[in-house]
Amino acid sequence: MYSSSSIAFLWRSTVSVKQKEYPLFKSVRHSCANHRFWKFCYPRRPFHSTSELLGRLSTVRYYLKLPSGSNKFDKLSCCSNNNNGRESSCSVILLAGGSGKRMNSNIPKQYLLLHGKPVLEYSLELFLSVKQVFQVIIVMDLHYKVFLCPHLIQDPRVEFACPGKERQDSVYNGLQKVKNNVDLVCIHDAARPLVSKETIEKCFSDAAVYGAAVVGVPSKSTIKESVDGSFVYRTLDRTRLWEIQTPQVIRPELLRRGFVRVNDENVTVTDDVSIVEKLGEPVKLTLGEYSNIKLTTEEDLKVAEYILLSRKTETVETAVNS
């Protein structure tokens, strides 16, 4: 049996014709008893030829082993009405357990001051301001709690987990604290303090529809592959390459299934949606911003300060002009 997200991916990916036949489109749409399933399959491009719509509907019925004319799509996870009309709730795993050796500092980079505030606090404040966020799990060495503002870490939504040896171990430790009733799990690197609220909300929205979403930007650089580290093996097609960032947002049941797979196969992954990819499930690319940089070196910290200063200047100019 195909999973609901795989079927919807098959349906979406095979439809290319766009025709505005609204009366016919409306009647076919309402042939699905569950309107949420329709929105799941066609979130942004609703108009297609009627023949193709009926063809896709038959394909889904075939793989779900539903009889002709059946409207029983409500058993699909994407159609279940768990939210009772509300927006998807989310638990955030905020990764702050790195050592930041390349920053040449006595303390980890996530606690260094950026415009007078610890780097970690930028992400923490932002996620606490997002209405869908019901829980923030900070994965960190608790010895460094003294660097954080007391009123933030005393927020009832904030919890803590211990970091692991590798990134995926830290994510797993955070996942153990995730509440059972949330719809999504968001993983974010504390070393990316410049992510915008708009990007977060877009990624939440994409993950709610597709099951998993990751923020990224198209690669601007030419990427070459080397086998031995000394000579070029080949040049990769830049038009197909994306630089992946965080947040990365996944349905909790998908993430837990993925961890079972990678643990059974003893696989190490460098980002979170790779775990979902191991299951063969689709991952939506959410267009982010190039300013969402990861702080790795002292130079990155200077760039981040410049970006923050530019944002403040733009805010002041907008306020004056309005």
C-alpha cells in the first residue's frame, strides 16, 4: 500500500495541463467527499483539464484499492481532521549543543554576543513569537543557561534536552521531549539567528501539506565534484542544486519512522529531512533567504552584524516614510 503523501506526490507530479474550466473543476472537486484531500493534492494550482482530474482520481482510487466512485479518502493522514479547524501546532527543536571550534572563542558560538544579545536568543525569541509554536526544546549543555535571558527560559513552553555526540543524536534527544499532540516538529540550528518569521511560517505551511519541508535557496556558485580532493571529477548542474538551511519541518510520525530506519541501517545523516528521504517520502523545498547564514567563523559574525544593522535601518526608513 502506498502512503498518502506518496500518492499525492504521484498525482501532483503527473498533472501539467492548466485550464480554467471552473464549473467542471468545481463539480469534480466536490466529487471528493473530503475537501482537505483536494487541497492536499492541489494546494496552489487548482485548474486542470477535467479528463486529467478524473484520471488522477482513478489512479489514487486504484492504489488505495477503493471501489469506483468511492469517496473514502478520510482515512488518509493528510485528510484526517486532527486540527478541528485550527492551524497546525508545532514543537521546535532548537539545536544549540555545538562547540563552535572555528570561531576561536572560549565559549560556543551560540552564546557569543551579536549586537548585544546572545546568538541563541534571536532564534528563541522568534520562535516563541510564532503562534503555531506550542513548545521549544533547546538542546544544549545546561552549564550555559547562565548566558540566556531568564524571562525567556522561564517561559512555560521552553524545555531542555541534552546534546548528543552527532547532530542526529541531538535531534533524537530533542524528539523524545516532543509532545504527543503536536502536528509538526521543526528543527532549527541556533547558529542561524537571521531566519525570518515569514520563512518559518512558509515552511510550517509546506510541511503541513506535504509532510516534510526544508528551507533552502538555489545555489549561486558553480559546484565541482572531486574524488581525490586534488582534481576535478565533474561539474554539477547548478540549476538543480539547492543550498539547504534550517528550519526543517517534519510530521513527528515521519521523523520517528525515519529514525527507526537510519538506526537499523546504522546510517549517519547531516540534515534532518535526509531521514525522511530514507523512507522514500517527498520533501518540499521552501524558498528561503540568502541572509539566513550559518555562523561558523568570525567573519560570519561580522556579516550577521551588518545584516542586522541593515534590517534596522530599513525598518526606521519605512517608519519615517509611512
